[in-house]
Amino acid sequence: MDLSVVIPVLNERENVERLLPRAARVLDEIGCRYELIVVDGGSTDGTEEAARAGGARVLRQRLPGYGGALRDGLVAARGTFILTLDADLSHDPDFIVKLWRGRERGDVVIASRYVKGGVAYMPRHRLLLSRILNGFFARGLGLPVRDLSSGFRLYRAAAVHGLSLQGTNFEILEEILVKAHAAGWRIVEIPFTYYPRDRGSSHARIVAFGLDLLRAFFRLWALRNSIESADYDERAFYSVIPLQRWWQRRRHQVVCEWARGAGKTLDVGCGSSIILQSINDVVGLDILHNKLRYMRRYDVPLVRASIFALPIADASFDCVVCSQVIEHIPYDEVIFTELRRVLRPGGLLILGTPDYATIGWRAIEPLYGFFAPGGYKDEHITHYTRDGLIATCRRFGFELEGVAYVFRSELVLALRKRPLADESRLGSSASVSPAELLAPVHAERV
């Protein structure tokens, strides 16, 4: 099944009788294999019978509200793509052709009233409120979308089937976009001209919709500002918080200056960092699927893998960047043996992590956890210090070339892989033990 068309309805018999034949004609012209799904919210005017007569599969709505109808329809859809539209003909079925073409550019394609070329013919008070709510939601949650409340959309089924949706009313439209974006799926908008329904009455209540939307905003704000969002690292680079923005840009400057001209580079734990976009001849590697999915839009080669077992041949890279990664995972010698293994002899390792021997980081981390409860603070499970980390890197065959700090708290090291006659002896020295490396902060030199 190429396409499932999901249409929530409630007492829309006349409109359904007109909509379904038009939609079927357009879909036949496209030439895709499709199904029409009408989700009925308890109509009493013969809507269900009209839908069946029009060739649709009718589902009796189980969950409450518009959101419930949409969730029922998305679950039941069998197509590789899912198209949603209203039954009142304000969503012109002829526009399906443009949405279907848009699937090549995005995973969620929106018929948008508010991008350039889009038009909305509706009462002024509704248009004003819609504009305000859409602008507030997009700005407050950092979404690159103009028309979040348009229900005329084409989804890649994989982009919505994995989402945990809670909305019961029209706020589900914003919830889907926020969660799809956080999962790394690409959202695009196509200009669309909206006309109000010419038959029947709308089931949307603008004031109630606005209140539902505001409640949804606060639920979704935590997600958008947590590390669960695929673009968390990228957003931090452009943050409205001056310290966060400066911190990200200082780290970027240090890493990119060292990696510049270093040759073929592997960014281990790349996330959605701007560093990956700035280095030339680079491959990004991360364990998190949503981060890699998000970074596809930048045409960078990507690999999903663990730092504990890099699926890369020996001596493949001239430079390896591993910034803000090792503190998130338990200490294991294989981390350093793997980073060394994939570097060519004489290759450069750029390694960054908080320095828990500094007063600065000890003061900053609790504040970071307080002001950004969804951020990385709780993810820091291994605490490194400058002296301990340098000693460990030397045990694994690296020579120190440079040391830099971000705000005298975050440590960045430039290390050169030295050729050794006997690689099997790496890490075997008893000069520095893991216990000494990870000693309690209060016992370290400041």
C-alpha cells in the first residue's frame, strides 16, 4: 500500500459524498495504490453509510476528540505514506498531487497557509489568533515551521508510527510536528490556499483550541529543550542564552582550528553538532539514530555505531574528533584502544571532556542541571581530570600536543598517535590505574 488517506469526520455526510469521489479521482491519476480511511466520531446524519458508499474503510472512533480520531486513523493506516485532511473541503483534494510530490523532499509535508505563496481566507479574528498561536508555538519551541496547525499533511508512516502521542484535540497537530522533529524527521512546507468550508459548521472552537495549545506547549517545551531532541546540539550553537551560545562557539573554534587541514576526519559521537558541518572530508558517527537522521540533511557521510566497537578498518583516518562523549559512558580501556586503532600513525586525536579538577566546572555543573534539567548534566557518569586523562592517553600511545579550555572548565586536548613497536603492550602500564584516573574530585589537584 503506497498511501493511506485518513479523514476524521463528525456529521459530514454532504461533504463526504462530494470529497471521496474527488479524492479517488486524484489518487487514480497519481497512479499509487491507496486506501481511504474515514474515522467517524459518532455521526448521526448518515455519514458512515455515505463513506462506505464512497469506497472508504470506516473506523468507529475509540479515543475522544479530533486528536483521538487522528490517532486511531494513524494506527490503522497501512500505507508507506499517510495523508490527513479535513472532510469539509477546506482542504482541496486536488492539492494532494503537490503533497505527493513533496515526499521526495521531506518526511512530513505540510500544506501551509503561512509560507510565501500561501493564503488563508478566513474571518479576520480567526486569522489573527491563528497567526499569533502559530508564531508563539514556533518561536517558543524553536521549530522551523510557519503553519503548525494545518491538518492537511503527508507523513512518511515511519515518522509517525514510532511517536507516543497524547493529544485529544486539535493540539495533536503541533504535538506530532514537535515529536517528529525531535526524532530527526525532516519537515517541509508547501504553499497552500485555504478556503473556509461552504457547508455545515466547524467543530473547532478557537478559544478552546488556544487553551489546549498552550497546555500542550508547556508539555512539549521540556522535550524540545532536552537532549532527546535530535537538534539539541545545533540549537545550542544558536542559543538565545549568551553563555550557552558563547560556550558552544568557543568549543567549535578550538576543535575546528585543530582539525583544519588535518585530513580525513572521523567525528565520534557527532550528535547534531555544528562541528560536523564545519569540518571538511569528515564522517559522522553516533549511537543515537535520531541525531543521525537529523544530520542527513547536510549530506555528510554517517555511521551508526558504538565507540566500544568502531566498524572501521585500522588506520583509516588522519584525524579523530571525540568531543563531549567519554564522560557519558563508563570508563573502559577499549575506548582508547579503538580511538587509537582507527588513526593512522602520526594521526591527530582531539579529545574533549569536562575537567572535574577545576573549580569552574564544579560550580557550573550544578547550575547547568538546575537551569537545564533536560540537558546533559545527569548524563555525566565518568568524571575525568586533566592530569589523569593526559596520563591515560600516554599509556595508550598518544603524545600531548596542545591543551585548551572553554571557560577554564571544559578541557580539550590535541594528541598525536606515536608509532610503537609493540602495540600489544598499550595500556598495560601500572603507572595510572582506572581507580586513580576516576578518583573523587575532592582528592584531585585544583
